[in-house]
Amino acid sequence: MRDGEGASTVALLDRVDAAGRAASSILDPARRRAMGQFMTPAPVARFMASLFRTPRKTVRLLDAGAGVGSLSAAFVEEVCARTRRPSRLVITAYEMDPILLPRLRSTMEECRAACEAAGIEFHGEVQAEDFVEAASEGLAGGLFAAARPPGFDCAILNPPYRKVHTGSRERAALRRIGVETSNLYSAFLALAVKLLADKGELVAITPRSFCNGPYFQPFRRLLLETTSLRRVHIFERRDEAFAVDDVLQENLIMHVVCGAPRTRVLLTASAGPGQPISTSRQVEACRIVSPGDPALVIHLAQDDEDDAIARRIASLPCTLRDLGLDVSTGRVVDFRAREYLRREPDLDTAPLIYPAHFEAGFVAWPRPGGRKPNALLDAPCTADLLIPNAAHVLVKRFSSKEERRRIVAAVYDPAQVAAPRVGFENHLNYFHARGDGLDLGLAKGLAVFLNTTTIDRFFRQFSGHTQVNAADLRSLRYPAREALEALGARIAGRMPDQEETDRLAHDEVFSG
């Protein structure tokens, strides 16, 4: 598709990237984080631009949250270097930061010069306004025609990443056009999808967090019902994609086509930008999102072993409902119950369990001298925060970067605690028998199953962050009760190490 690159187009993105880094250095870091601004490194921008396949003579490009215009410059570099170039390129770039706007306008002029040198008619338009409010208002009022076309042929995005609060102006604007989301990056993507022409393409770099969880389910439905995934590229290291901005976030780049039939999806991965492709495989669309899955969880099995693990989990016979079990989030939000917290247990308290009480696969309570309180006042005012003291399996809702597994489970054995009630802190999920405790043998087997490498690798296929939601645990398939009890019968006072955990689970659960 390329016939060589001239000096002017090679230099274009490098000049814009250097200007972007200079502009970034004078921005207030606190304000940048509040706005979710992270500049796109040149290797990422070039890779993103290379994914577009549009053969159209006139190309209308949307660059929302454009910053200094690195993605637009990368797109111009790409199309100017191709043998089949468009005859006309129209770029609409949205940016609301007044510090970046002068540099963005300069980038548009540099893009104009590069296009004219390549024989491409160029029109660049900088919209100095909030993209979410402008696009939402336009879609709601019919300023952007609902019919396709007209619409953008291409959209290239590195959207801002921050929460959209329930009562915010942005959330209200999005709801008027039927977009429900809790983060700005998925709002940008949803709006871009709605603004695409038929067969229009979107390439975006985003966090992986939209792949699972209830908060992003409406966005996944919009994305999957409106577009066809063509390629997903994963950065395996969390500290690589935006290393200049010191961002620790699992990211992916996706290429989707609006209104196109669902075909096979190319999954690739690399350690970071500019690094060689480490894995590459074609996957049927039904392996990305399981047919009939109401949660529309997106699974990204990067290699054949991951795919085998996914099939192994899918073959397990039970859901939590089949087992008569459920999982909930701990009721005690400690900063809201601060006046009832007690450093050490007393006659009028109940045990309060934190992740810090995990030790070798069981709960070790109390922990004298620790940073966290060990007890909660047991009184009518805290009755709703406590549950009957019985066996449960606890799972950390957040895993630290030092932990080898995302899902970290431990058994809470009531025999170790002399109390009628217990409290589980909000950073824990707890398994229960629809409100009651578990048989201790079942609890041990369930904890071993959750702590396996197999479950960890499967979980990483659809979760790109360190949070483990109750909904994620409900979405798993589980062994039959008899298999879990047999597994639990092989556990004494301490959980085995990882190698033994995996061996035991293989013998009792996965060998069939």
C-alpha cells in the first residue's frame, strides 16, 4: 500500500510529537490528570494510522480530543505514503484546552502542506469546544444527520480517561441521546461510533476496562451491535504505552468497522509501542463474545493456550446459581463506619475482616499491631453491616501489582473466631449460600479452584485491570459441587503452594 515516504511526511509526525512533548511540559500535571489528558506517543500514533483500510476518494476524519494533533498527523503521514491515496481529506479535530489549541492549529497547517505535496486536497477544521457536549447536542438536535451517510469515514481517538459522575452535565447530555456510561473514554467512543458513516472505520487506544463489568455493559452493547471488530492489539506491559506520562494502565488498540458483517478478528500483542509483535492469531467472532452471553463480556485469548483455557472453563458444568451460591461485596465501608471501628476486639465487637487478614489461603484474625482495625462495634446501629459467623470464601476486590494472581481467595473458618457475627470490609467479595454460610469442605475446594493459574489466565482474557467485581465472579463457570468438595477434602490447615494448587485442581476438576 506504500510507495515510499518523502522527507516532509516522515518529518511531520516527529515535529508534531516534539511540539506535543514541549506543550505537555508546561501543562499543569494535576489539571491534566483531572481532564484525563495523556499524549499519544509517535510509535502508537503511527501504528494506529496504519490500521485504516478505507479506499474512499474523499475521506472525512474525526479526531476527538485531538491534543496537539498527533493522531491527525499520523493519519496524514499514512495516507500520503500510500499508492492509493484519497483525492480529498477533511479533518475535524475537537480540543477544548486553550493551551493546546495554537499548536493544534499549527499541526493542521502542517498537514495541509503535506497533503498538498502529495496531491491531496486538504481541509482542516479545529473545533474549540467540548466534544461530548457538542456531539451530544448535535445528535439530539439533528445537526448530525442520523442517516448514514453523511458521517465520518474514519475516526482516530486517544480519548481522555476519567469518571463521568452521575449528576454531571456530561452525563445528562449523553443520556439525552441514549448513551449510558461512567467513563469519559467510553463516552468519546460511543459518540464517535454514532457519528460514523456506513462502513466507517474507528481506530482507538483505550484502557481494557470496558471489556467486562456491569458499568460498561451498555457501551459494549452499542459497540458490538453497531460495529464489527476487525483487530485488537494488546500491550502486554502496563507501563509501556504511556510511559512518558508515567501511566500504569493496561491498554489496547482496536479497529472496528461500522455496519460491516462480523468476520474473524485479528488478535495481536506486543510488549509495548514499537516492539515486535509477540503473538498473532485469527479468532472467530463467537470466541470474542460468547453467543447468548447477556453481559457481552469481551474475551481476548492471545494464544492457543489461552484459547484452550477458555474452552476448559466453558466446559465446566455449573454456574453459581446451579450450585445454590452467590457472591456479594463486603458491607463495611470503613470510612463511613469510622465511629464504630475498633483497633482490637472486645466484648461488644464483632470481627472485621480486611484483605490484610489473608494469610496462606485462610483468614488469620486478629492481626495485632496492624494498620487496619480488627473489629466493629456489634450493636443495633451496625446490624446491617454484619452477617452470621459462618464459613465463607473471600476474594480480594483489588490485587496489588506485587501479587502473581488477579483473583486471590481465602477461606474464612468460623471455628477460628468466637463470635456470633462477622463483618467483611468493602474491599472484599464473599461467597455465600444465598445468605447462609458454606460447608467448610466446599469453601476450601472453591478457594483452591479460584486460586488456580487456570482461573487467573482466564480472568486476564477479559479483565484488563486489578479490580475483581462480584459480577466477574458470577460470570465464571464452576465445577460440580462433588468435585469442589473432593478438592476441599484434600486441604488441611494451610493452602498448598501454587504448583500444588494447580496439580490438585487438575486431578479433581480439569482432568476430565
